Amino acid sequence: MSPRQILDSNDKPFNDFSRAAWLRDILIENTGRPWTIESVGSGFVVEAPEDSRSDPTGSAIPPGAFETLVFRPALRVLLPWYIPFLALGMLAVSFADDLAITLLRSLNVSRLPPGVDAAFVADAVETAGTVILGLSMLAIVIPWLSNSYVVGPDGIEQRQGILSRDSTSIRLSDIRSINLKQGIIARLLNVGTLEFASAGTGGIDVRFTDVAGPLKIKRWIESLLRSNGDSERLNASDR
């Protein structure tokens, strides 16, 4: 089996095309890469793009069975909040001279202090734009890098942190309920939060927050549970 191909949870190709399509769609939505489905003698496999021999984490996909896959929050959730700041920063950097002149005219400044001229003001505007742009990008990238959600053959895991890391995991056999929380705007963006509870707890153990294609991920994990014989203990519900 090629290291670019992912098998089902039973170490064999997917028997059902729709089951393979779930995984393909999940990978496309969460990585932005053109994963495909290939037909093999006994079923179907999900194949990585030609330009990639790695899974969504950037590590090599080992040959063989269904391997650990890692997802992150969808950037489409974070971007709308910071688009105005990104636009402002780009505008300040790109048109610093024009903005400096406009600023001086709007303030009706007839005489500048010694050592300060229009070029100094333009440099200040460009610097401010660079700072705004940099902080906005950090505000987007840091939450994206510091949260990851793992689905592996043994269970699921929520990881938080960059330098230091906290993680919470549940074995597949211990999952008792999967809840999907998705508001109106989240539905329009096709993102949502999956909540997983295990036996013996009164609350939610693991959350996959703001992932793309949450319903597909939910159904895929349910299918993993069914393949492991855990469906009779699973009480899956949507909210």
C-alpha cells in the first residue's frame, strides 16, 4: 500500500464509497488540499495529493491502516473578526505617503515641530500599519496553532498550547455521546463544535471547536464506532 493512501479502521480498503468520501471531504475541508478516492481491487482508498506525502499535521503517513489525523479550527471563523484590521494595516503600509499628507491636511497643521516633516509622518504611518498587520496576523495564527484535534485508531484527543501543551483524550470504545453545536452563522460557514462525552463523567470530556465540516466528522467518527462494534453504546445527538 502506498504511503500516500489511507485505509479504513480495519486495516483494509473502504468497502463503501460514501464512507471513503466522508474522509476525503473532511481532509479537503480541513487541509485545503485535493485529496481523492482511488479504486483498488477490494474497495476504495483515500489518496493524498501528488505534491504531498504527509497527513494534515505535516508528518509522513505510514503505510497500512487508518492512521492518526489532526484537524485545526477553521480559519474562516477567525478571519472575519480581523479582516478590518488586516485591511487597515495593508492600507497604511501601501499608501503611507498619501495617508500622511491627508492626515496633516485634516489636522490643519501649518507648521510642523523641528525635526518632523511629511516623510517622518509617513514613516510613522507605515510603522503603525506594520504593527497592526502583524498583531492581527498573530491573533489569527496563534489560536489556530495552539488548538488541534486528533482522531486516531485508538481514540480522539484535544490538544491545547504551543510551547506547553495540555491534552485530553477519550478511547473510541469509551465514547458515549457526540453532540454537534452549530448556530445560524456557523451553519452558513459550515463550521461547528463537536462535544464528546465518555462513560462515567457528567460533562463534556473533549471538544473539537470550530472545525470545518463538523457533521461529516461526526458521521465519520460514528462510522468508526460502528466498525468497532461500539454503536449500541453510542448515544449521538445534534443540538
